[in-house]
Amino acid sequence: MGKLTNKVAVVTGAAMGNGLGISKVLAKHGAKIALVDISDQLDSTVKKLQAQGVDCIGVHMNVADTQSVTAGVKEIIQHFGTIDCLMNNAGIIKLGSLLNTSDEERDQQFDVNIKGVWNVTKAVLPTMIENKKGRICNMSSVTGVMVADEGECAYATTKAAIMGFTRACAREVAKYDITVNAILPGYIQTPMADAIANESTPDDPSQTTKGIADAVPLGKRLGTIEEVGELAAFLLSDEASYMTATPVVIDGGSTLP
Ligand code: NAD
């Protein structure tokens, strides 16, 4: 028996990166997974997992759009019958200083990163409340909460907002035995991390992927999506029964003073 055997988990932003790593590890621990994404890559990701024997479906959903979320969550419940675990992972970043970030770029990040977590949680909660049990985990970041990187004003704002939401929501739903925790990664090797390293000051060696890795105390490397997945699996399992509103950092020690 895996720690998530017979659990139905929803993972947003699951076509690639952290969401894919989390989905793979949740499946390894026995969960059935609804992989949610806006990207066309979702179908090939789901096919590959199904070929490996994972009980999963792909759900095309834009977490920033309430109608899309309502329809997607309905589809998941129709397929699996219930939802036990929710991993709010989908997120985007658009680098730029405050003065150089357009209102549109600000809103895109606020819409996906903040409203996305709000929308999907709100759509899934009635099922968890009915079950009088549930596990929710939100993807924040060390950025915005513990450190601040150049050009991440809008993104950092969203990741700090997720912590406020996590705490307030945890307070509200504790009476139903539903927990709400947050993961705060440092640099994890994903398409997003590659894009950041390529975009931000290419003339500054400390900001290349190698430069970032060299500054990480543990192993001088970026984290892997599987390492993030194992943390998510624990927080979404029955084993994390006395943890809620907790921010858990996974950064190889990179935020050590
Ligand atoms: P990624 O860009 O590699 O993958 C993000 C996934 O989210 C993509 O599949 C994308 O299509 C999907 N997505 C984007 N907008 C969506 C929407 N509106 N609806 C549904 N799906 C959507 O990014 P990643 O690095 O895997 O990041 C995943 C999460 O981890 C994000 O919340 C990110 O902020 C957080 N995070 C990442 C790092 C890192 O170093 N990679 C560090 C800290 C936090």
C-alpha cells in the first residue's frame, strides 16, 4: 500500500515541470491523478503516464477562468467520483521591474497565480467538505516570502499572496479535517527555471543556471521535480495529519543567511 493508495488527486499545471514531477510521484505512491493544464502538451504527458500504468486523465482547464474551472472540476468528479487531494501548482512568471511591467503582464500573473489558486480551491472544497476530509497544497516560492530577486515584483507579490490565502483558508476548513499547506521551492530544474536563467541578465554569470546552482549549499545543484513531488506526496497524505497552514521550504539551503 502506498501512502496515497485509492486517493484521487488533482494537480494543476501538470503538463510539465513541477506539476509533472508531482503527478509522477503521487502516482508512485498509489494516487489516481487528474492532470490539469492549459497547454497542448498535456495530452502527450497523460498518454505517457497511462502507458506506464498510471490511472490518470488529462483535463484542459484554465485555472484563471472560473467557467473553465467549474467545467473541469465537474469532469474530474464525474470520472473519479470524488477528489481527496488538490495540488495548486500552476503558475507563470514574467520578469520585469515594477516600472517596466505593463498592467497586462501584472494581471496575467495575478490571474493565474492568485486567482487560479482561489478558483480551483473554491471549486474543489464542496466535495472535500462533504467528505469531511481533504488535503490541499499550494505552490508558493521562497521568492516574495524569504528572498527577493531582481525583476520579480509581480511574481513575488503573487507568491506572498498565496501564503495569506493558505493561512486564511486553513483556518476556515480545519473544522472539516481539511488541511491547507504550502510548498516554497528555491530553484527547481523546470522549463520555467530555464526561461528565467535565459531571460535575466545573461551577462551576469551568477544568474545563469550554473551560477545559480553553484550558490546552492546542498550539492551545488538545482532541485529536481521528483524532490518537490515527494514533499507534495507527504503533505497530501494522511501522514501529514497534524500539519496545516505550514510553509515548507525546499531549496537546498539556498536561503540560508
Ligand atoms: P513551468 O512553466 O515549467 O510549468 C508550469 C505549468 O503550468 C505549464 O505546464 C503551464 O502550461 C501550466 N499553466 C500555466 N498557466 C496555466 C493556466 N492558466 N491554467 C492551467 N495551467 C497553466 O513552471 P514550473 O517551474 O514547473 O512551476 C510550477 C509552479 O512552481 C509555479 O507555481 C511556480 O511559480 C512554482 N515555482 C517554481 C520554481 C522553479 O524554480 N521552477 C521555484 C519556485 C516556485
